[in-house]
Amino acid sequence: MLEDVSRRIGRNAILLAFTNEEGELSLKKELAKLGWSYCQGKVGAMELQKIVAAIETSAKRQGIVNHDVYREMHALYHAILEAVHGITRGQVELGGLLRTAGLRFSIVRGKPYEKEAEGEWIAVALYGTIGAPVRGFEHEAIGLGINHI
Amino acid sequence: MLEDVSRRIGRNAILLAFTNEEGELSLKKELAKLGWSYCQGKVGAMELQKIVAAIETSAKRQGIVNHDVYREMHALYHAILEAVHGITRGQVELGGLLRTAGLRFSIVRGKPYEKEAEGEWIAVALYGTIGAPVRGFEHEAIGLGINHI
Amino acid sequence: MLEDVSRRIGRNAILLAFTNEEGELSLKKELAKLGWSYCQGKVGAMELQKIVAAIETSAKRQGIVNHDVYREMHALYHAILEAVHGITRGQVELGGLLRTAGLRFSIVRGKPYEKEAEGEWIAVALYGTIGAPVRGFEHEAIGLGINHI
Amino acid sequence: MLEDVSRRIGRNAILLAFTNEEGELSLKKELAKLGWSYCQGKVGAMELQKIVAAIETSAKRQGIVNHDVYREMHALYHAILEAVHGITRGQVELGGLLRTAGLRFSIVRGKPYEKEAEGEWIAVALYGTIGAPVRGFEHEAIGLGINHI
Amino acid sequence: MLEDVSRRIGRNAILLAFTNEEGELSLKKELAKLGWSYCQGKVGAMELQKIVAAIETSAKRQGIVNHDVYREMHALYHAILEAVHGITRGQVELGGLLRTAGLRFSIVRGKPYEKEAEGEWIAVALYGTIGAPVRGFEHEAIGLGINHI
Amino acid sequence: MLEDVSRRIGRNAILLAFTNEEGELSLKKELAKLGWSYCQGKVGAMELQKIVAAIETSAKRQGIVNHDVYREMHALYHAILEAVHGITRGQVELGGLLRTAGLRFSIVRGKPYEKEAEGEWIAVALYGTIGAPVRGFEHEAIGLGINHI
Ligand SMILES: [Mg+2]
Ligand SMILES: [Mg+2]
Ligand SMILES: [Mg+2]
Ligand SMILES: [Mg+2]
Ligand SMILES: [Mg+2]
Ligand SMILES: [Mg+2]
């Protein structure tokens, strides 16, 4: 584990997913100082493809990834998929198993390793609730995916 | 999602997994005030059964679960398994795929719902790194499992 | 394994799934004598969510679970999911893989353990056929999920 | 589903797995009358390979399959794997997740379909308990795998 | 591994999936000489059921399998499913995870083993690209499923 | 799919996995002309970690990846895991399910896309047999994993 907590890209992404545009201001300042980019968003759906799409769209619009370069979209896609595993915990499926998710997400892009050669990495964090399509019949879930980019 | 952030059992578990005995003191005070129980620990292994065992042992020793009652151990076990999915993201395996994990964990037991009938729930959070058995060749991972108990 | 065969909740659930309202009368008497509740039903679908919904609806209507309490619905949901694994055997999917299932199901709720502290458990059993959407091009499948409630 | 209940190979296999050499005598007579072969056994293990091996050995020794013909062993192997999914319900693993299983198994080989061209099929049924390596801390599980042979 | 390369049914199927009706003519001659049957096709879809259906339809129309016999369709179906795993690599899903596949496929039916008793086997090979629903944002994927028939 | 067949990195990797040091000489010349690197190897094992290790070791020794840079090892590792899915087709396990694999593998690193910004990618191909630990009781299997590096 990195000694330098401020460069823990996954932890940072999760803290951002716990909050919204107004929260974690000191963390955001730190990320800005490091020259890292990040964005936050929110999505509720019974279809995983809508969740994937919402995260990809946010990452493109906020300029976290270059949407003209497949290499970048490929890195992001696999990070999203890995994060989804933490949310679904066994069956990568929502509505098909009669459940729905309401999630906040964040994406962080930066250089978490000290060695320059390790370059940039991307972290996708998801946090929210999963459960029956009945108000309040849900519990929390979290997911984190990390990839080199 | 619960309006009352302090009762978000999963979020609380994750914040505890981010820290150690000395950290998150105000959160711990809040949990104590709510009458919830929790514990924290640390485990590094290439075998998932060691991780499961470390969490179960900690939960028993710290009195989070009653180890004489299978019902409680069953609730804990499935919460652990669900948390492991977030760490392994697809293949529930470590050493068998030549990878190792170094994790902090936490367990929180309490009443996250307003309705008394919803009773007690248990959350297991895992946070740390996963990667090759080579120092520094690893990235972060997180997992959360929640169950009624 | 419980010595007392009559309290084997999973075995009971499967025997009920093998039959209909008219069958297994002596078993039903025994369950009644134990004070356990149970119900039976039938569902055919290419969508797993319809199977999940049919079982949940039956459990609510027959009063096996209290549909106002998420805790009870959560216990039932995970028991259903576990039962579905036995039916799908690897890919938790039906129509998306061009196959369909015709199933009888049963739900049993009772106290299978001798110790009072073990409380109530729920068993969901599924039995029927799975196969191509072509009459007769199918073979049998079974599934059982058990959870504390 | 076959109208003729006596030829439901999966149901027959499960009923055999519920019992031992002394049980289900009328079913066994019926199977003998149909010219079907079957065997029963028992295995407890924390390693899935021991369970697979016990079933394969029993099938070979009792002459249910011809152990000189890979084709037959291949059919049996995949039927075993499918049955194991019902037991493990999501993670095809026992000891690696700190759990153990005590199972009765049965294998039935016969012609469940009316059309002669459908030939022989094989069913593997597993029934028993799965749980922590602690006496009594376990619940029931069932699995069924069916294959053409 | 078979010494006789020409009878490697999986390798043959993959080489056919790499090409179209005009390619691999010497391989096709060899297959004809062995008395094996085969077919080739092409399918692009975001739904796995369309891919399964395209392969099944092709196998029936080209007479590789007898569509009146469930036994043959069962053997083919499981070979297709196994091949799909190589394409999807972890989550047996396409559109539900916002990805699409463009595939060539081939089916080969023959006797790959020297012993007569091993009889006929079927191989399904898939080769093409998988990726985002954006032109060029995709990479190659391959899958092979083999079954006794 | 790339029009230019010679730059199909996955297809190239598979053709190399079909052969040994003496085979596919014209393909190897083409790869050399493109400035791509590749290596080939062979591994038989009942433990997936041995297969992962053999591929990683070969890639490091032959200079396909820089073993001092985690980023490169991470890209390789995930490509290996994806290739393994094609071999195991559902359960990422060998000996634990009483089966063994004898594989040839290849690794190719190059620039499969026309746009310079897409940079380097890595392909891992596996081809061989999987089956019971009994000589000849096995069938072919293939796997391909592709990642940006
Ligand atoms: Mg990784
Ligand atoms: Mg749950
Ligand atoms: Mg359980
Ligand atoms: Mg089948
Ligand atoms: Mg096989
Ligand atoms: Mg990819």
C-alpha cells in the first residue's frame, strides 16, 4: 500500500462517491494540486447498461478520458466492469434478477505510483443501494475498479 | 438511501476499514451512542480461507456475533462472501490465480433502518491491495457485504 | 445432518416442489403439526425476473413472509437466488441464452434446528425442466436455497 | 415434462440421493424393470476434487459408465459439474472459502424420452449439508446434473 | 493431444472460423475426405440469444445436426455455451453490459479419436471482435466449445 | 475488424499458439517487419497459478514486457486471466475440479490499430487440451486475452 495516503486513487474515488459536488472539498483541492482529474455523478437503473453508459458519458463530457481513443475507453470500460462486481456480488445482473440500484459514482485519473514509468491509472467507484423495486427495500453496496490507462 | 447518514451501516464499515484503532474516533463515538458494535482487523494472504477465518475469528472474539449460534455465523459468512466479490471482481480466487491481497477489514452490527421490525444487520468491509506476489505490484480493492442478522 | 428427518427443511421443500396441492398430504400434515408454514406454485418463463416475482408474490399472498418487512423479503430473495443457481448451473440466465424453464416451486418456513436460538429459516425449492423453446427439447433441473429469516 | 413420472430421470436420481442402500426399494424395482442402471454413495470433503473423484469412482466400479471410453467419462464429468453448481450456488469452491460439504450422491443412467433416437442420458444428484467446519453449523444443499451419454 | 493434426477438431473449427466460404480449401478437402461435416456463418449482435440462434439455425439447415433429436441439439447447445465463454471472458453478457460482438463461426462434426468407441464429437468455434457500440472501438475475441454428440 | 489481416494481433497470437519455434515462419517474419515482439511456450499443469506463472516468466525473459514496471505486468496479467476463461469455460479452476490442462501459449505485443494514439496492445493465446488426469481423456480448448499496454 502506498504510504502517501493522498495518492491512494481508489480511496479517493470512494470518498468522492460518498459525496456530491459540494462535499470533500479539501480532497478535491488535493487532487487538483496533484494535477489529477476527476468527476462525480449519479445514476439509478434496473439495467446495467444504463449504469455503464452514465459513467462513460460523464467521463467523456468531463474530459477524464479522450473519447476518440479506444485505448482510453477500453481502460475505462474494464474499470467500470470491475466496479460493478462489487455492487452485484456474484451475478452481474440487476433487473433480470428483479433488483434495482441507485448509485453515486466517481472517476479519478492520476498517477498513484511514485515511479514515473507507472504512468496514469483510472479508478471508478460506485456507492449506493441495491434492492427490490420497492421504496426502502434495499441495502448499501459499493464497488471499485482500477486500471492502467 | 437512508437520509440519516450516521446510520448508513455500509458507509460506516468502509470508513472503519480505511483506518485503524486510532482513526475515525468521532465515527466510533457515534456508533457507541447508537449502541452498535464493531471491530477492525488486518489480514494478508494468498488464500481466501485465511481471510474468511481472520474475519470470523475477529467477529467472535470481539463479541460482534455469538459464535454458539449458527444463525449468526451464517449471516456473517454470507456477508463476508459478498464483500470478497468486490475484492476479487470476477474470479473468487487469490493464490490459485497467482495473486495476493493485503487487507484491512471492519465489521459493524446495528440497526440501520428506522422501523423497529427491521432489526439488526451486519456489514463487512474490506479495503486494501491486490496484486502479484511482488512488492508494490498491486492496486487497491474494496468490498462490502451486508446481511440481516 | 439433522437426525430428525421430518425437520429437514430443504428435503421437505423439494418433496413439495415435486408435487402439487393434492400431493404429499402426510408431509403437509407433519409440517402443520410442527407449526411450519409452506406454499407451492408453478411458473414458466424465459425471464428469471418473472420466476423471482412469482415466488415472491406467492410467499407474500400465502403469508409465508411479512411483505412489510424488508428483512424478511431480503431473506427470501437470497434464498430464491441460491435456488436459481441449481437451475441455471453456471450462467444465471434463461432467455438471454435462448432457453426457457417450466418450474414448480415451494417455500417452507420453520425451525429446522433443535436449539431454540437458531430460530426460523426459509427454504425455496425449484423443480422442473429447462431447455430450448421447443416442446420436449428440455431436461430436468432442480434448485434449493436456504436462509435464516 | 414427461407425463410418465417413473421415467423422470432427475427426480429418480434425487429420491435415490435422499436415501441409502436400504431405501426407495419400490423405485429401485421400477428402475430395474425399465432396464436402467444406478448407484448410490456418500462423500464428505472440503475439496471439490474429492467429491468429483468419489462420484466418478463409484460410477466406474458399479458399471454405470464404461471407464475405457472417454466419451462416457466426459458425459459423466459435465453432469457432476452441473450438479456441483446447485451445491455451491455461485462460487464453485468449498475449502477455499472455508466451508465443507457432507453429501449423499446417486447416479442414474437410462432412457427418459419416449423417442428411441433420444438414447441414453445420465443424471447425477447430490444431497446433503454444506457449512462451516463446525459440527451442526451447516444447512442442506442439493444439486442435479443431466447429460446425454 | 492427438498426434494426427488433421483430426484436431477444435483446431479445424478455429481455422474455419478465421475464414469464409472461399478460404481454407485444403482443410475443407481434408474434412470431406475424413467424412466429417462442417458449416460456417457470420453473426453480429448485442444479444447472446441471437448468436446462439444463428449458430443453431446454421447447424440445422446445413444438416450438421438432426433437429428432430433433442440429444443432438443438447450437445450443440452446450458446445455453443462453452464457446461463448471465450468471447465474453467472465460475464456471459453483451448488450446488458453495453457491448456488442461481430463474429464468424464454424461448426465441425466428426470423429477426432482413434478408438471407434469414442464416436462423434462436435466443435463450435467463434472468432471476431467485441467492444463498445462504436465503430472500431473493439478488439478480437475467440471461443471454442467441444462436446460428444 | 481490421481490414489488414496481418495486424490482427489476436489471430496472430492464436496461429503462434498452434505451432512451435519451427512453425509459422512467414507469420513471424511479418511480425518482425511490423516491429512487433512475440514469444511462445508450453505448460502442463493442474494448477492455474503454474500456467499464469509460466506465461509471465516467458514474457519477462523474452523481453515482451518490462518486469520492472507494474503497469506492464498488470496489462499482461489481465490478458492472461481473460485467456484462461476460454480454457476453463465457466469455472476458473483446474485441479480443484479434478481436471488438468496441457497448453501451448503465445504472447504478441504490437500496434494493431491504424491510429498512432491507440499505441501498443498485448495478446495472450492458449491452445491445447483439457480433461481428466488420464492419458487421452481430454479434448481441445482455446483462449485469447487482449489488453492495452
Ligand atoms: Mg487489476
Ligand atoms: Mg442482499
Ligand atoms: Mg448459506
Ligand atoms: Mg443441459
Ligand atoms: Mg468438456
Ligand atoms: Mg477488453
